[in-house]
Amino acid sequence: MKRELMHGARWASQQQARLDVFRWISFYNLRRRHSTLGYLSPIQFEQQTAASRRITLAA
């Protein structure tokens, strides 16, 4: 976050800074692809894992 969002950034208000940090955290946790998850976003990984669990339980 420090390198991708904050380095050299200036915000007009504390509220704007908080909003930008919230947006970045949401992006990082929900949509950004992670190498440890096979370059899937956390949501894609969870959906894939849940689907494979359902198949395993059904068998």
C-alpha cells in the first residue's frame, strides 16, 4: 500500500485520504490477483475452492 498508493501522494482532506485507503484495501482484498493463490483474486479463489468442496462432498 505504501508503494502503490501513498508514495508521494497528497490529499485535500483526511476524509479523502481515508476513502482512498479504503478503496485500495477493498481492491487488494477483493480483486487484486495474488501469486500465492495461483494469480487469482481472493474472490475467484474462494469460489473455486467452494466449488471443488461441493464436488468432493457430493462424491
